[in-house]
Amino acid sequence: MEAAKEIRLFGTGALLRERMRRDRTAINATRRRMELRTAAAQGLPAAVSAGIAAAGLLWAVRAAARGERTAGDLAVLTSAIAAVQGGLSGIAASATVARQHLLPFEHYLDLTSAPPDLPVPRPARPVGELTRGIELRDVWFRYSEQHDWVLRGVNLTLPRGRTLALVGANGAGKSTLVKLLCRLYDPSRGSILWDGTDIRELDPAELRRRVGAVRWSGRRGRPVSTTRSPRSPAATTRCCRGPTGTARRSAWSCPAGSGSGWRRPGPSCGRIPIC
């Protein structure tokens, strides 16, 4: 467990254990109620079926005792009752399986028929190549009415052909600002202008085709395709340059290795995307 140190440090073991027991108790109670409902739903048809079968067999045995039916008739009746019961059980099982498959299919229909999460203007204005830049005018944003404001009155100009770095503490709204530029969300207040045109008037899909982004991920570990992705000698020289400045061109797989590559100190190891 990665959080074992924090659990010991803050003494939260008893709290987490009690929460786990409470959740397990609630889960078990829900499961017992479900099993009782299942037993009740299956018990009544099973009792009716068993009663009908018993009555039929009793009638056949008495008829055979009076000489009205033969032993072969009794055997045929027994086989017929078993076949009918098996068929009814198969129908019930098939209905249960069909119900189980239809439940997620309803979610699939809800997903495929869901309306766009952002309004698409009709007709949408064409998204041309950026010529002047992007401007944010008094942009306010929060993810819901119950949340605090993430961005408050942001005014920013991004000229075309220039590089801008956003620097701030965690939770300052850097990622949120990029999401707004990609129009994953709309500002709660204010506007974002693409060459003077509000991006709300543009088609979101066409706008995103004009935007490129590399998402930072906090997950640890080696990139999956380190041995397959193309690398330039210059990039390899910069990446695998040791503390003495000597280029180690042979260390192609150096992001997190302990061999000839240079291991970055601190938690940033393995978290640097090279574009």
C-alpha cells in the first residue's frame, strides 16, 4: 500500500478500519436483502411446480394401482414432468440473463443518445487559422454552483506565435484554464475570443482540431513505448547527459533506469514528457 506511511504517521488506521467495517456491514445487509428477495421470487414458482408434479404423480400412481394405467405410462409421465420443469427453468434462466444484459444496454442507449454537453450553435462560424491570438476577458469559472470559484476575473492575451508559461500552486487553476481554451467547459462568466470571435460561436469539434495538448499525468512508472517511440540524437543527447556533461548516446531507455542513463533526482523522475 502506497499510503501505509501516511496511515501510520497520522494514526488513521482505526478510522479507516471502522469505515471499512461499516461499509462491509452495509454491503452484506444489502446482499442479504437481495438474496431473500431472490429466494422469495424463486420459491413460489418452485413450490407451485413441485405441487403440480406431485399431484400428477399421485394421480398416475393411483391409476396404475387400479389397473387404469401401466408402468410404462407412469414412466412416460415422470419423464414428461421432468422435461416440462426443465424447460420452464430454462425459460426463467434465459429471462434473467436477458434482463442482466438489457440493464447495461439501457445505459448504452442513454450514452449514445445523450445531447452535446456544450451547446453547438447553428449555424456555427468557421474556425479559421489563428492570425492574431486568443484573448480571455474577465473569465470566471467554477465546476458547479456548489463549488468555489476556480478562476476569478482572468484577463489574458495569448499572441499568435508566442510562448507563454502558466506558473502557480496546485489548485490555482492552470489546468482549468487550459480546459477552457480547449472548450471542454464554457466560462461561467466572461468570454474567450479566437481572433475576436467568442469560441461559443464556434463548433467545439472543429475548434479542438485546431488545438494540440499534451496532458500531464501524475502516474508513476516507465512510458510503455520507450523502446518503440522514435527519438532524435539531439533529444537523446539532452535527455541522457550526465552531471559531467558527457553525452551518453547509447542510453536510449534512460527515463527511469539505473544503468548508463542519468537518473533525475526527486519525484520528477519519469514525469517529463518530451514533445
